[in-house]
Amino acid sequence: MDIRLHPMEAYLRVDVSGPYESAAGRDAIRHIRSECARMGFRRVLVDARGLDSTVSISDRFELARALADGCTAAVRYAILVHPEQMSTKTLEDSATNRGVPVQTTASLEEAYGFLGIAPPG
């Protein structure tokens, strides 16, 4: 799994591609959280459309748990996925229930809207 962080002016953009790996996903969340704290970001756009495989419901639940564990700042996460990944909102629901604002969407405009910033271009 390839995870690239791109600090933008008002948010952190994260591009994820390749085959999904549970441990790498949890590690990436810890790294994203520390980078947000270090750079003062409160918004994250995760573009997960480059993933080669479907993320299982149990993996989505674990990602939500990782997002909430040790969360010390109110960081909003918009997760952009392919439409076929929208069959369940497990990650969004589980994270939100733990106090972390997350939206999963297949719409770039909706993702940026959730973050409260204008899309590029």
C-alpha cells in the first residue's frame, strides 16, 4: 500500500493506492494524526480511489477505532472512494460515534464541502 501525504495550504491531502493492508492503514492513521498536530491541520482529505481492493467491513471498523484512539484534536476527515466502495458507511459511522468527524463519499465536491474548503481549480 502506497500512502503519500501532501500538505496543502488549508488541509492535509493523503493519496492512498495499491492493495489494502490493515497494519499499513493503522500506521498511516497514526502518522497522519501526528503530522496534523505538527503542522496544525484540522482537515484531512484522504483520496482512497487508488486502492486496488475492497476494504472489508471489519477493516473499516478497525480504521475507525484507530482514528479515534488517542485523538486529541478535532480533525475532520473526508475520505474519497470509488462509488462501489459506498456499499456501507461502517468507517464513517464508527468514527463519528467515537467523536471523530468523518465522511466517506464518492464525490470530490462533497468531500471538500464537508471539510469547508473550495475544491482546487
